[in-house]
Amino acid sequence: MFLVAIVSPVLGANCYVVAPEGAGECVLVDPGFNVKEQVDVTVAEHGLRPVAALVTHGHVDHTFSLAELCRRDDLPVYIHEADRYRLKDPIGTLGPEFAPMFAGLAADWSPPPDVRPVSNRQVIEIAGLTIRVIHAPGHTEGSVLYHVAGPVGSAGVCFTGDVLFTGTVGRIDLPGGDGEMMNDTLRRIADPEADGLPDDITILPGHGEGDSLGRQRVTNPYLNNF
């Protein structure tokens, strides 16, 4: 599997470019602030063409470059139905504490024209990838995990957005956050049988470095409590 992480210079969110090995098409995951230029360099160097964007949740640090990319490349955007409303106003939906910090960027935003809502356990086949959607609310109402199947014998990777990080988890104090929902989500992630996520899967979070899910189940205090 071809996989490149591009770290946004604003808030350090990870944007991922993912494709099957040797493929010509790729998928973008969470294209946030100021990543378009590096995305363009990456896909050009490797002869790839983006054909879709996956959004783990609707916060602006994971969606802002959609405005440019979708205008130019006509990409369909996959996002859970419960977070779809955030694409109309990703800055305003941050709430009164953080929205004023990014208010000056509101004029540069335009909602993607082709939004395709996803639901729990949905399977998406695109760009030669098989992607399973796992609804994981708590950070936002519509947060999801995207489990991308690997080659035969490989558990693949799981894009966890701001639900699960290496060593910690996402905050629940922004609009749409919910502690009870987050606990339920983490309880399911901690159980290898609940959502079919084996220990040897690689988690790729919305911020910071990745890790094996099995190691996080042992070392992450928010998971090993369960």
C-alpha cells in the first residue's frame, strides 16, 4: 500500500494520501489547512490522481483544503451524515471559543458540491481500495474510523481522525462532543471483537504519529481501562 502523511502547518493535522501499490488513483484523507501544494507535489511525483476525499469528521483543520481541491478536481467527499452540516460552515461550528480565531478564513471556504454521506459498517470500494466505515462518535457526532484493507495477510490501516491518538484520545469539550458517546466508542475500540479491528492493524491518527492498535490497547490509558 502506498501511504504518505502530510502534516498541516496549522494545528498539525495529518492529511494522508493512500493508494494500492502500483495504482494510478489515490484517495485523500482529511485535507486540512494549507496542504494542497504538498498534495500536488506528492501525487505528481508518484503518478497518482486523487479521485475522492475521506473526512473522519467535520472540524475545519481536517477539511479546509477541500474548498480548493473540490473546485479544481471535482472530488466526491465522504463524511458521516451526522457531521455533514459542518461542511456548510466548518469555522462557525467550532463554537464561540474557537470560531473567532479562524473567522478571517471564512470567505475562502466553499462547501464541496459532491458530498456522499456514509454510515456505520458501510463498505466503500474506490481507487482499488476497500474501505470500511466505523461510526465512532464522541469527539463529534459524526466522527468515523476508516479501516482500509491491506493485501492478503495484512490487517491494513485504520484512519482514526481525532478519536484515537497514540497515547491519548480526542477532546470532547467542543460543540458536538459527548463524553458518554466517547466512552462507548473507546470501549468498542478496546475490544478486538467489537468492530473487527485486530491488534496488528496500524492506526493513523489525525494528529501525531501512528502505532499498532494492539500496542495502544495495552499502553493507552484511555483504552486499557476497558
